[in-house]
Amino acid sequence: MQYHTRQKDSILALLREQEEHFLTVDEIRLRLTQDGISVGQSTVYRTVERLVADGVVSKVPSVDRSSARYCFVGRPETAAHGKLVCLQCGATRPLECHMLDELSQHLEGAHGFRIEPSRTVLYGLCAKCADGIEHSDHTCKGGCCHEH
């Protein structure tokens, strides 16, 4: 049975507003408090974990192995994709590329290691941070990526 509470609705609305940026539990709690919404840290944690289980929110471990980060994905099928996370600005994009399938097959066949696509996170620099130029659309030079 799904319960809708004011806190859950507020957390979901905040994550929805953040689009591609992942937030920690502490960041979510701080932003809600700044908006006048009182919510405890454990409530935020339980709520985002429940939203992850529902496939509405995605979770990635942090770069420095501290707090995990959460981001609204909207549809469970989107959560099935891996993520690309910018180390500089924190922007996160779905990793939708058929080349990942080839890498997955190679890792399993040659190394006996099966990756979990929905938990695959690649860290690096987005085009904006790498080039210092704002790119509104990604153009894949190799033709590997799905059209967005």
C-alpha cells in the first residue's frame, strides 16, 4: 500500500525540480528546511530509499564514498539505465548507449564478470565542464547513442 505524506510529496517535488542533479539526504533535508518544511534525516532517508525501490528515484554512490546521492528519474524504465556523473558540476545523465552492451558482453565472456546496467555509474567531466563551452545537445561522434 502506497502512502502519500506531505514529506514524501515535498521530497519528490524537490528532486523533480533538480532535474539532472543528484542530492544527498542532508542536502534534501537542508533545502526542505529552507523552504519551511520540517522533516527528519531518517524520514528523508527512508523516503528516498522507498522511491528508489519504486523506480522513481535513482541512487548513486558518491565519488568520495561518503553519502549516496539521489535523483528523480520519473519512469522505472529510465532507472534501468546506468548513469554518467560529472565530477565537477554534478550533472547526471542516463547512460543509454549500445556500446555498453558490447562492453558488458566482453566483461562477462573474457573476465567472468557480469555488470548490472542499472547500477553502472561512470564518472568524468560533462562536455560543458571539459570544454568550458555550454552544449545544449549531445551529439555522439561515434553514432552509438540512442537519439534523445
